[in-house]
Amino acid sequence: MAIKGLVLIGGCSQVLDAFNKSLRCLKKTLCRFCCFPTDPLGDVETWSESVDKVLSCKAGQIAFREFLKSEYSEENILFWLDCEEYKKIKTVPEMISSANRIYSEFVQTEAPRQINIDCSTRESITNNISKPTLTSFDTAQKHIYSLLARDCYPRFLKSDIYQGLLRRNDSR
């Protein structure tokens, strides 16, 4: 499943190695839980249709995350994915715990993975974090989604990571 035979420029081979390692982990996890009948990279060509196609696919998420790591902006996809999981929460204690974790990791000023959002959005989340709702992060998530779709996604499509996956898929 590793991508081989690519000529990579400055540091891209480390990113591709990390992607291959993540993909191996994904395949092991998927095979443990189900009989995964298709290659998780079988739909790599569809990723060029929209950022939603990338984000709706585990292998796409891994590839996009590895690309964002190489651009030092991994916090964006991590925040977006955490928000997606947050919206599925069913209990108030879990919601409070998860909201506080997301806030301290991504939103709070000087957070370890601070996302780039406007002051009013950050302030609104800060003012309401003591009583979170399932929509507490919606404005920030929409902003980050827009950033991913408008700025990061077009560069991802041109990246060595995505182009290498396309070539790998074509050579099968």
C-alpha cells in the first residue's frame, strides 16, 4: 500500500512516509471492524471534485491532514473533525467535557493548536463555554471550513501527496 517510485522534492518524502504509515494504521483498523471490500484509496480521483469528497473519506482525511502538516496548519482539519464529532454527542456531561477540550486545544488565546478565527467569534465562544450547546463551535467551524476549501484544498490538489496518490492509483 506504500507509495513508491516517486521523485519527491525537499521534505516531501517524510510527509509521504507519514501518510503511508497513517494509511497502514487505517487499513488495520478498518479490517479489524469489517470486511473492507475496496481499497480506501479507490476513490482518490473523486477528491478533486470538492473538499467535501476529501473530508467525507477517512483516507482523504488522512491525506489532507498529512498535507496540512507539511504546511504547518494541521490544526484546521483537526478542529473541523473534532467539531463534527462534537455535534454527535448525546449527553450533557460529555458535551461539557468535549467543549472544554476543544476550547482549550483550539480556541482559547495561546491554545496549543490555536485556530485563526476573528476576535468576535473567539469572544463569543469564550463567553458561552460555561454553558455549551451542540452549536457552540458552528461559526468557528464554518470559518475554518471556508479556509480549508478556499485556501488549502486547491494547494492540496497540486501537492506531491495528492499527485502521488493519483499516479499510484493510475498505475494499478
